Amino acid sequence: MVGLSVLAVTLLLPSAAAEGSSRDRYEWAALGDSYTAGLFIGDPRPALGSASRDGCDRTAHAYPDLVRRALAARPPDRPVNLTDVSCDNAAIGNITRERQQPTSPVQPPAGDPAGWPAVDPQIRRARLGDRTDVVTVGIGAISLPFGECLDLALAHVSCAAYYTNPPEGVEGLDAKLARIRDEYGRMLGAIHRAAPHARVITVGYPAVLPERGSACGGGPTQLGPISPADIDWLREDALKVMNTIIRTEAAKRGDGYVDLYTSSVGHDVCAPEDTQWIEGICGDAEPFWPTTVPGGLPFDCAAIGKRATLLHPNAREHANAAPLVERAVRDALLDR
């Protein structure tokens, strides 16, 4: 009788294989920074006025949202559920171990961008686990000295010289890149531990800067006073190296890499406005986005009919990124 009872219970309990085969959807988690979140290119997600807003400035028409729509219109063998927890100003540490203090200027609590509650690390917010099928992650650029180079240019100081031979107590570019490499590798390891069955896809950065710094005219819709020499240095020694680090660290672990750079060359911040996929210090954005440049920087975006976009991708670049990320997500799911 005991044997029959055990057999009956065993037949009633689903096996791991049966449980896996009965799942009715895939789970995709999108992690990342402002280049993933969207900021100003579509309707805010969650919506303005919602009690669930978190200060991370995710929007409709960002590439995770576009890929979600494409997968819904033509799903793989089952539907795909997206959990997007990307957040403006996120650093590598905010993906896995450090809480983040959002600073959205859009309808902040009591009118103070510093009033947003801190949010958990993104792997916790996304609830990565055994049932996570695919994770995309686009992170790291906030550690590069783009904003600092603008400050230095306003002070008539060469950014390349400053970060190549930094003053005592200042982290030079080589040290920054070494730190990024170490942090990025440890982050990927933590993602794999949190989602042991997931395919991980890293997403690189687009061609933010022109292939020749001399292509920039110096106005606020581009890079302001940053010199052509410093633009060339930022492109070759910082941005391209950042993408190489992402691709190399991903390859070490068998993870995917989505190259956004190649397809966006010629659509950088200094391209003509009708072909520009990166908005400058001042640029075009949805009406809810502020016109005031933070930090007291001397740029009057409102005076030229623009908003404070601060070197971020516009809807055209997210539309460029979406099919590349979609292909990677589809391949990862079908290869499971």
C-alpha cells in the first residue's frame, strides 16, 4: 500500500521536465542605463502621474519596448514577457549589488529630483531566477568622462591631457577602463548566478561621436566647446574601448554581444539634424522633458527651441537598435 501511495503521489506531481514544457511564456529581463531606458523619446513608463513611477525615466519607443512589440506581433514558439528595469544614470554596480538613487527631473517628489526613493539593484528588481530565459544588459558608459570633458572644455582645459596624466587623486582613463573591465566581468558572473538557465546578451553603445572630431561645429545641439582633438580622443580611447571591453567580457563567458556602433556610424551627435541619431547637449525631446541643463551649465536650450538631451539617443537610434536586439533575443530563445 505504501508503494502504491508513493506511486500515486509521484504521478500527480509534475516533473521538472514537465513543468518546464508546460510554461506558457518566455521571460526576458532588460537591464541597463539611460541608453536602454529611453528618457525622452516617448510616453513615460510608468505614466506621468502614476504612483508607481520610480524616477528611472523609461519610455515607450525605447528599444526594449520596440522589441517587445515585435515579439508580440510575431512570437517565437511561445509569447515573451518583458520585465524592463533599466534606469537613467545606472552604473555597473547598480545592476547587481548597489541600490540606486534616481534623479529624474520629470515630476519628482515635492519638486525635488533628489526626492526619489532609492531602488534595488536591477537583478533584484527584475526578479532574475531559474525561470528567466534571456537577459539583455546595456551598461557602463556613465563611467566614461563625457560630462567631465564638457566641464573641462568650459574651463579651457584639454580633457585628453587631463585624463592621460591626471592630477593626484583623480582617476585617469586607463584606471577607469581597468575598473570597468573588472566590474563588467563580475557583473556578468552575478547575472549568471542569479539566472542560471538564462542566455545573457550584452548590448554595446552606438556611434555617439563622429569619426572625425573636426565634423563638429561646436554648438549646443552638438558638443558645445569640446575640441575636435578631445572628441577624437573620447571616441578612440574611451567609447570604442568601452565597446571592446563589453564584447570581450561577454565572449569570455559565452554571452552574446549586440553591436550598435557599426550600424550607427554617420548618425552621430554632429551629423546633420535630419540624419542625427544622437541628440546633443540641447536637442529634440517630448514636451514633458525639461529645457534646463543640470549642474548650472551655461546652455539655454529653451532659447533655441530645444530641450536638455545631454548626448542621448533619439527615437531613430532606438529604432536602429531594436531589430538588432530582437534578432539576438530570438536566436537566444530558439537556441534554448
